[in-house]
Amino acid sequence: MKTVHLCMVVFVIGFMGCGKSFWARRWGQAYRMPVHDMDEIIETEEGATCMEIFENRGEQYFREKETRLLRQLGTMAGDRIISCGGGTPVYKDNMQWMNEHGLTVFLSATPEQLLQNLLQDKAIHRPLIKNVQPNELLFHIHKKLNERLPVYRQAKLIFNAPEITVEDFENCLSHA
Ligand code: S3P
């Protein structure tokens, strides 16, 4: 177990299915840092899944809530890892805000890798792809990822998602 001495906020960002929640948790356990999963917090606070929030309140409501939560979590005292939603950085000036308030880490993956993870995972429960036919999913991921890449790539650190290790977090610490 390693101890962190610097005060730092790490924002883990990337497309859905890239492993944000997984790596935030693993890194948090290994480096004894509290982890906040934004989707999980929103779902608990709303008593509804992201899918239900999108359906019942609309995407705009979700994005506003997400943006408020980001600012709350990002300005709390102490070290922390924040696992963002896939769309968090692309809404308003959230990416710039994160870069001003902590270390942004983009977990990069190809559309094919993302598709594989989403199919294994819970693709059905993700609102932005729930109405996409399986044979169109790869195209959809490709398109959406390309739209978002210019923002994701503003991250201070970029990791190749399939090759990430627990020790990669040392890299984050050295950038704190
Ligand atoms: C979204 C990704 C989801 C969730 C919401 C919107 C997006 O998070 O925040 O469904 O816009 O890409 P994950 O990336 O954790 O699936």
C-alpha cells in the first residue's frame, strides 16, 4: 500500500465502456484515496437510474445536475478520485473547469474496444445507446467518440485503456 502526501483531485474521463469506474476504484484502493463515482451519486440522489433520469427528466436536467455535482466534488477538501460520466467533460466548460481544479486523466480506447466492453457490460442500460440497433452500435460509438475526442484530448494525462495497470497511477501522483 502506498500513501499519498500531496493534496490532489484526479478526474477520470473517457467514453462509456472505457473503464473509468473500474480504474478509479482500483486506484483508490491501491493508493488509499476516496473515490466518487458521479453516475452512482446521481442515481442515489435521484433514486433513479441514469436511464430513468434521461427518460423522465430529460438530458438537460441530467447535465445540469452532473455539472453541479462536478463542482461540488471537485472543490471538496482532501485527496480524491472522481470517476466522471462519459459526457461530463463535453458539457459547458466542464473540461476547462476540471483542468483548472485538478488532474484530468483520459482513458483512451478504440471504438472496437469500447463496443466489446459495452456488449459485455450493461450497454442496454445506457440511455445514449439504448435505442441503437446492435449492428449500428459500432458506427454510433465511432461518431460520438469522434465528436468528443477534441475535448477528451485536452486531458493532462492520456492512458491507453487496455494497457492500464494499477502502477500507472504513480504517473498521476507525479503530475500532482
Ligand atoms: C453518458 C455516460 C454515462 C452516464 C450517462 C451519459 C454519456 O456514464 O453519465 O448515461 O453521455 O456518455 P458512463 O460513461 O459511466 O457510462
